[in-house]
Amino acid sequence: MTEINLQGINETIYYDECPNGLKIYMWVNKKVNTFYGTLSVKYGSIYNKFKIKNKVYETPSGVAHFLEHVKFNEDESTTAHDYFYKLGSDTNAFTTFHYTNYQVFGSDNAKDNIIHLLDFVQNDYFSKKIINNEKGIIIEEAKMGEDDPYTIMLFKHLDNLFKSSEYKKLITGTIEDIKKTTIDDIKLVFDTFYHPKNMFLVVTGNFNPYEIVEAVKENQNKKEFKEFLNPERIVLKENKKVNKNYEEVNVNVASRKIKIGIKIPKKSLKNYDDLHIRIYLNMLLKANFGNTSDFKDELLQKELINSMSYMTEIFDYYVIIMFTIDSPYKEEINKVFQEKFQNIDISLDTFKRIKKSNIASLILEYEDVEFVNNLIQTEILYYGKIIDNLKEIYTNLEYSEIEEFINILDLSNTSTLILNPLDK
Amino acid sequence: MEYRKFDLNSYNIHTIKTDKFKTVRMEIIFSREVAKEEMPFFTFLCDLLTDTSKKYKTRKDIAIRLEELYKTVFYGVTNKAGNLFTTSFVLEFISPIFIEDASYLEEVIKFPFEFINKPRIKNREFDITSFNIVKRRMKEEIEGIKENALRLALINALNKMDQESPSATRVLGTIEDLDKITPSNLYDTYLELFNSNCDIFIIGNANMDKIVEIIKDNFKNRVIKLNKPKLLVNNKTRNKYQLVKDNSNFVQSTLVMIYNINNLDNYDKDINFHVFNYILGSGGITSKLYQKLRSENSLCYSVRSLYLKYDNLLVIEVSLDKSNVKLAEKLIRKCLKEMLKGEYSEEVVSDAKKNLIFSLKTGLDNNVSILNNYVFNYFANLPLIEERIKGIMNTNKEDLIRCSKAISLNTIYIQDAGDNND
């Protein structure tokens, strides 16, 4: 087992790998009563088209999410919930664009819980009856999404940013996708992606890491897995330009919402790795659009906005920035934002202040077992490893570097979506 | 964990010392009984007081200072539990043991009192620019309720049950309530805030004696302590339940069933009813309601029962296809009948107890849960988490049947899906 010391924040991540390729990451906190175990499969909703050697496969959208639902059935009459319930633990799962995550959260018997987490996720039992029963439930879940204006807003906006990317499709799939999903689709993606080499286990909280590693290795050694076929996700060709510059739609929002998205080809930032892109962008967005910015303050004081927020994502070959603004003034808002995009800056004082507060927040990150578990998952998914020198990276950031980044950052490729209330 | 109470004549400070967390959390709680007309005023005031002050004029000034204080978090929030209405100012900051700056603790503890003691007022009126910012934000929040099918259905259902009941009132109020608030009458509300009870709760790893001294130097509440507000709402019961239907534009229909909880003693309410509710519908996918409605009949994605202890109410809610509402109602009634007859095994009871104990143990890992437990221990004699765990261990089927017998149906509320969604 390897101990990864997180420099400057006095925390340790334990790391090991099973002979079959399953990677294990652990963070121990003896002050808490609970543990949190997650098994992540690097297979999410954007893997609808993939290639094994030269053969191309295509599945309906939403299959990753469908599989997540039926995965809890261990046979025709037993679910993983039954097992965990008896142990007094809680279990759940979620599917994102990039991965599927299965969780168990408990206070006793960490070893038994973690082993059963592996057992039920790696179990290959599926039946037509189970799949048909689940369809009704997933359709109701999809309908809940249709009633949620924020889900509608997000996917409408992604649809306007991307011409062909899988990121524009609902994670649940549409009701038609759900209806046409078959047991063969489910088995195909399970056999292809649910391999230990394509999974990683993260355990955080109060437990003995040596006991967990030994039990996991013993469990994995007993199981046979077919050869991992290295499926390759087919990334659909995407236009550099946004799909639609401007659109207005009527949805069930109480007041007008404005979404402005920026699509930046990663090629234009080729001198920077993903970690630095995220660090620089977050600092810049905070300085220019956050609560401490003059821009937001002015918009509030002038009564142009009621609230605003932003998020950044890296989707395949594009960096996406999305602003959500609550304001009745669509033309003025679009105009002032477009102007601001051409005048991004950060003062030396602001740079120093944000740097200091980012370092302070590193201390706080390692406390809550669920938060730390998610943090580790994110680092593995984003960077393929634990970043053990974040404090050093922040400490060594130079003002001139961010100035250089601003010089090459092009925020002109935008898409604006106006969401008007239904009755106005 | 070490609990201490400091009686400072016009307010109390409750400290909970523990080295379990890296942050220290402080809640300054002004409490009074629910009064429908007052609550929107206090909610507005709470938002405005944390948005501007004499020293920190704008949200930007506040955000910069909080960043300087090592990412301290500060906000105001109003809440209602039964008949108790609270206006709270919350501060969460890194424990001083991690910070070398000697003046840090004093600077950070002083921060919220800067807002409570020195609001941005001129000629007995709040500053109009900040007032308007908060007004727009509150309007957005009130109108935003219409966007959420489940939330809207629950609010409407409680209103139909009894619009005069404190259980049906909302801390935000309505747009009409909001329009009654002015910079001038809000100043009266500010003065009235100090006619409330005041309790300050602090949890974390810090020198509590020093914190008490800093607070004493910075906060003089002018009113002598009042009696603690009464929490429990005794909602009226009905001989025969009422059925109410509303139309909506949502894709799914929402069914809400409200039950009164009658004549249970405090122990049953604090301990046994939680086990009853867990088996019925709060226990997630293994609960009776989930099994009947979701697993066996694929009617919904989720269904839950909500125990509103201080309102003496049990609420069951589910969103589903319009055509399945009748069947869902029938199945919910069937579940409750089975609960009444004790049609579940001893194993089910034992598993539910185990799971509830786990939930309570997770609360011991969370500073907000521990602090809340002390708050309700003080206001309502709610046993501490460790005592509740012991109590749940002793719950048996007889206790659960007694809980089943205590409920009676009051209102069935259906928020129908739009006509295009048949």
C-alpha cells in the first residue's frame, strides 16, 4: 500500500491496486462514527457510441442510467437494498455524463459493506422482467425532469452550445429511449464497461485501511473477469462555433432567466493542462463575476439583476462557461455581459486575496467523509490521479501567469438563451 | 463534547466544545411564536441586515471581508418549526487553532454584531438601494415556489387543511405581504427583533470563555429575557376527511395526504413515531410505501412520508402519472392499514431501528446536526442524540401500533397534471 501525503495540509490518502486492475483510494478520519464507500465505473451517459477494436456499437441514450437502476437487483427477488438495510447502512447511486457511482454509507461493519458494494455492482444478473418493471419507474423520473425548469434550462442551453455532442442529451434519455432499451443493450454495456480495470473504489471515514485492502483483494481474486476490451468512446465531431447564438423559449419559470454560455476550444489553450485551466478560470470568474467583483456589484446596485451564478466544465475538446442570470432586462444584460467578456481582468490585490482564500479552503476540504470521497472521485476522473501538491501549486502561482492566460482567452463564442415565464 | 450555558441576563450563550471539526459555527437565534403577518417582515429584515451595514455597505464589501477572514461564511435565515419562529444569523469560520493571526478570533466573532448592532439606517429608514435589492430577491423566491411541483402541492395542501393554522403559514409570505413592507416600517421590525428571546449557540474547537467575553463586549441585547415560545401546534381534526383538487400545468400529478397525530405523549413523539414513520415511508426504498407504489406497481420514482412533529402532522406525498392517482391513494391507505394491524415482521422493526440509529450516528459527525439538537433540546426538551439512540433501541411493535392508532386522515389534496399530459 502506498501513502500519498497531501503536502502542506497534513492529510494522507492510502492507495493500492488489485491484480485485476481495481484501484483503491482511502482517507481515514478516526474522529467520526461513519464510513462512506463508493465504487465508480468510468461509464456515463455520453458513451452511447463506442468502438471495440474496429467494431462500432451504438445504444439508446440513457442506458448508463438505466443500468444503474437495475444494477441493484441481485436476482429476481433480492435487491442490494435488502442486504444493506439489514446492516443498518444506506445505499444509493447516480449517473453523470462521465461516470456511474454506487455508494454505501454506514457506521458499522465497514468491511462487509464494502465487499457487498463490490459484489452487487459486479454481479451480472439481469432479466427481462426486471428491466420491464424498471421502465415505468424511470419514465416517471424522466417526467419529473420535464417538470423541473432548471433541468429543461440546462439541456436546452447545452443543445444550443453543441451541434452534435452527446452532452446535449438527457442523462435519463428521453421517454422513447427508455421504452426502447432492451436487456441486450444492458448486457452489452455491462460486459463492456463494468470491468475492474474501468472502476475505482474510494473509502473515507472511520475504518481500518489495511483490513479493507486485504478484504477487497481477497474478494477480487475469487472472481473471474473476462479480458478488458478497452472500449473506445467515439467522440462525435463538433463544430467550433456554438450551435445557436440566440434563442428565446417559454418554460415554467416564475421570472425571466437568462443563460449565457461560452464555448472555448481547448486547442486555443494548448499550453495549459486541465488543472491549470480550471484554476485560472475559477480565479478569473470569481474576480470578474463573483460576489467580490465590481461588475456584479454594479449590476445589483443598478437593479439590472436579481441574482447571478456561473459554472465551468470541460466537455471533450471544449471548455464551457455558463452564466445563469435572473433579470427582466434581456437586451441590456446580453449587451453588458458581451462587453465584459472583452474586458476580463484581475488586479494584483484581488489575485493575492483569492489565492490566500483558496489556500485557506484547502484546510477545510478534508473533514466531511462524503465531501472528501467526492473530492477524490473528481480528481481521479479529471486528472487520473490524486493531486498531492495543490497547496504548492496555489502558493507558486504568479500574477504574470494569469495575465498571460487572460491574453489568450477568447470569450467571444457565446450562446444566449432567454427563458420567459409561460404566462408572460 | 462539553456543553456549557452562560446566562447573560438578556440573552444566553450555549457553548459546545469539541475537537471533532475544523470549523467553528455560531448561530445567533432570535425566537418568538409564529405570527402570520410578522414573518415576512422578519424574513426581509434578516436578509437585509446581512446584506448591508454602516461599515459594509454592499454585498461586495461583505464578501471581500469574509474572504480576508479566511473564507468565513455569514448569512441570515428565518425558520419555522411548529409554532416557533426563529430569525438566525449564522457564522462559520476556520477554527483559530489553524490560524496564526492573534487578532483573528476577536475579528471574526465581532463580525455578525457589526450587522445586528449597526444596520444601514438613516432617519429611521433602511437604505433604499439595499432594500430594493432584497425586495427583488425575495419576490423571485416567492414566485419561484410555483416552479416546484412538490413544494407547491405541499404548501397548497396545508393551506386547504386550515389556512389559519401556523402550520400553513410561510416565513416568506406572499407577494401581497411583500408589498406591505417599506424601508420605514421595516425599521419598526428591527426594533421589534430585540423584543424576541435571544440565544447564541457555538460549536467547535476554540476558547469558549474568550468567545463569551468577546460577545459580551460586542452585544448588548436591550430586553430582559421573555418566556420560551410554545412549539406545538394542535391542528384541528375532521370527522370526515376533505378531498380537494387543483389544476396545474405540470407533467405529473401530485398527491398529498395529510394526517393529524392525536394524543401521543412526548416520548412517543420523540422516539417511537420516528420508527413508525421509517417503516411507513421515510426509510427510502425499503419502506412500505416505496415497496407498494414503486417496486410492486412502478407508479412513481419516489414517495415519502414526512413527520412534522411540532405540527402534529404526518404528510404523505407522491408525484406520478395522472391516471395512477386513485390507485396510489388506495395503496397508501392499504399501507397504513397494515401498519395499524402490525402486519410486518419483528425483523422489519429491528432493521428500521438499526437504520434510524445509523442516521442519528451520522448526525454526531455533523456540527449543524449537533448544534440543532442542542437548540431543540433547549426549546422543546428534545433528548440529545445519544439518548434518542438508547430510546430507539427499546421501541417495540406495541409502541408502533399505538402510533398508528394516533393518526387520522384530515385532507387529500390532488394537484392534477395539465390536460395535455394525459
